[in-house]
Amino acid sequence: QVQLVESGGGLVQPGGSLRLACAPSVNILDFNSMGWYHQAPGKQRDLVAKITVGGTTSYAESVKGRFTIFRDNYGNVVYLQMNELKPDDTALYFCNAQMHQFDYWGQGTQVTVSS
């Protein structure tokens, strides 16, 4: 069974940076795409950033220019570099991986942006 293990969340002040990591239990290039979603309390889970097996990236409008998704094929890890964090970025962040018709999810890592 595919597992996604996330790390890197925490508490940071506005304007600060965090890097999230997602390590799958299979080769990351086996997935059609991998991405990060976030979900704030009482809100739906929304896409933050995505990277396809071909390396094409896409971002939510709210994070363009501040967040970067990239992968380390050798280390088999997908990262989300988050800069210029804002209080509105506070949420539970989930790693997602898509393989054919299946969606896989990590357990989530909390990101809190507060002074």
C-alpha cells in the first residue's frame, strides 16, 4: 500500500519561511503527479501546488511567487518551499499523489503563521 510521510510543519512568524517534505513509500516517478493541499478549520481542502511526472508545476493564485514545489528524484522526496508566509496560510497541509485513477493522501502537517 502506498504511504506518504510528511514533515516540516510548525509555527512561524509572518514573513517567515518553512519547507514541507513528502516522502512516498514508492518511487515518486511512478505517480502521474504529486501535490500539496491545505485545509483551514471549517473550510474545504484546496490545491496549493502540484508537479507532474514531466516536471510541470502549477500553483494556487494566492501562493504564486511565494511558494515553490520541487522534487528530489534521487532522494525520492517532494518539497514545498513556502516563503513570505502570511496568517492566511495557516492550515493543515496534506501531501497528495495520483497514480492512474487512485488518489493517495498523507496524514497532514500543521502550518501556523502567527506573531
